[in-house]
Amino acid sequence: MVNHKIKAAEENLIHVYNRFPIALDYGEGMYLYDIDGKEYLDFAAGFAVSGLGYGNRELNEALKSQIDQLYHTSNLYYHVNCAEAAENLNRISGMDRVFFTNSGSEANEGALKAARRYAHNKKSGRYEFIAMENSFHGRSFGAVSVTGHDAYREPFEPLVPGVSFAKFNDLESVRALVTDKTCAIILEPLQGEGGINLATREFMEGIRKICDENDILMICDEVQCGMGRTGSMFAWQDYGVRPDILTMAKGIGNGIPVGAFAVTEAVARFSLQPGDHGATYGGNPLACMAVTKVIEIFEKNDIIGHVNQIAPYLTKKLDELTENLDCVIERKGKGLMQGIVVKQPAAEVNARAIEEGLLVIQAQGNVLRFVPPLIVEEKHIDEMIEKLMRALTK
Ligand SMILES: *Cc1c(COP(=O)(O)O)cnc(C)c1O
């Protein structure tokens, strides 16, 4: 039950979230604890954000000392943290130039503007975007305009004009939408919110080809599937299909609000110019310290190696579950970003999982999503499966 102190949230917040009736208090490793001291095994990671889990001493100490030193200046001046974070993020993402934002939506806003600016500078007359059905790119106007989910869009129309939606993993449906006004194609290599749908190699390569042949920019939104989830630093690297613009957020700051969009040198040269774009907080010393420290810890502890070593165990356990339980229809996804399609309403299973002390996330298509901290071990997967079985069969 929600503690009476939490009633203030009900009375003072705008009601846009269907919150579960628990109030979390602190975390340690793979576990979160509520204000009554109840333990939750976390396979949600705050929406695929906390890759290093909770209470990482090295990260926390670095953040604490940065707070004492300086945590806000402005982008009128240089700061060493910003330079280091940019260098590190470009190295691991395989991109050339980066702009720091405060969220994933804002990263996509910037990406869409960068694409429009590229077309404007080239005087190509191109302004249209092709996006995917079942995509999710965020809640701000530009981001929601390319989000392929009517319920998120319709109440806010008219949106950004010139957007059409193709079927994910269907190249012909993309080709059919290409016109001489197409400016960019935006997609998630692994759709999260849309139900854990993995792009095929043919689809990624085909989109790259369409873009190359028509001077269209390819935007990969890796806000959720990036930063190690799929077993590569960024999912595009699994395909060897480098986008022109890459958007990031969630995992790159382990929960400190930071996002980014990054472009190739070729795009940078013809795109955003001084005065075209900005963000007051974007890339502040604290956010940039988080990015650099997270990357350092990833590399020192070979988190990517760990994901590749542990993910097959999650796959095997979820496959067994699918085989053994009639109420589980299918397993989907890759690495530490997986899901199961269930027969019962996913919301009900989710609520029962919470009673069992397990946090998971729903996705479209009646999917339960598993996006644990990347430090997850076999014993946690065993415990998750036990709790999930009880939630599914009760
Ligand atoms: C979460 C998410 C976003 C939006 O990020 P916010 O930080 O909530 O604005 C955009 N794209 C994808 C793929 C996401 O999963």
C-alpha cells in the first residue's frame, strides 16, 4: 500500500502515468527497496537506463565530487568534462561529432532538425521524414510526429508535417514512401516500446542503400537499444550499417539526465551552424562526468563481454518458459533487451510480478519486457524466472 506520505504525489502531480502503488527508496546492485523495506529484483532498470545498476561506488563518488566542484556553467564556455565526454562517446558510438541534450526526446528533436538543416543547406527542397509503424521516439512535438503509435499522436494533431509511416522490416513499404522530398528515414534497430522488434540485416542494409542512392539521411534512434543492451556498444555495430545521425540517451548517463545526437563529419559539414540549435543544460559538467565515468566503467569491467556471456542464459530461460507455459506465446529480442508475448493482459501479470518482488516493463503487443541492469548474473535470472512463473500462473 502507498504510504500516506505519498498521497501528496496523487494530489499534486498531473496524472499522466499509471503508477504502481509502491514507493521506492534506495537501491543496491540489481535490487531496489521500497519505503517499507520490501525488496524488488529489478529487470526494468528504470526503463533500460541503469545499466550499471544501483549504488556503483566509483560512479557515485565521481558525481559527488563533481557536484562540489562545479555542476553548471553554460555552453558559452568550454569545460574539460564536456570535451572528454564528447571524445569518449564518439569513440564508442563510431560517430564523428556530438551534441549533448537532456533526454532522448530532445536528442531526436535535434536529429530531425539536423536532417532538415542538411537538406536546407544543400538546397535540395527535401523536408519529409519516413518513420516506422510501432516506433517510439519520445513525447515532444517532433519526436511524437515520427512515433508510429496513434494514441500518442492523435490528441495533439496537427503535428510536424511531411511524416509517413512504413512497415518495420518491410523494405518495399519503405521504398513506396520515398519521394524526391524525402529528407531522412528514422528507425530503432531494436524497437522497445513497440514490442521488442528486432530489425533484420536485410532491412538495415536496405535502408542504408535507399539512403545512399537518394541522398537521404539515415537516423538510428538508439536511445533504448544502445549502450550495450544488444551486446555491442551500439546496435548499428551489430549490422555494420552506420547511420548518418545516431541518437542516444537512457544508458549513457546511468540515470543522470543526459542524451545526445551524433552525426558523421559529412553531415556536420552541411548541417547545423552556430546559432541553429542549443540547450541551456545540455552537456553540463555533471552530465558529462556521468557519461565519461560510465564509459570508463564499461570498458574497465568489460560490460559488453559480460552482456554477450550472460544474454544466452536469459534467452535459454525465456525459451524454456515459452515452451513450458501455455500462457507464454513467444520470446522476442536480443541481448539484455528481450520480451515475451503473453496471453493474459500484460498489465495484470506486471502487477502480480510486483507483488512477487519483481520489476519488469510492459510493451505494445501484450509484451513483458526484460531490460535489466547489464551487471545481471545467472542467479538473478533464475530468481527472475521463479518470480515470473508465479506471476504468470497465479
Ligand atoms: C525512451 C525513448 C525515447 C525518449 O526518451 P526520453 O528521455 O523519455 O525523452 C526515445 N526513443 C526511444 C527509442 C526510447 O526508448
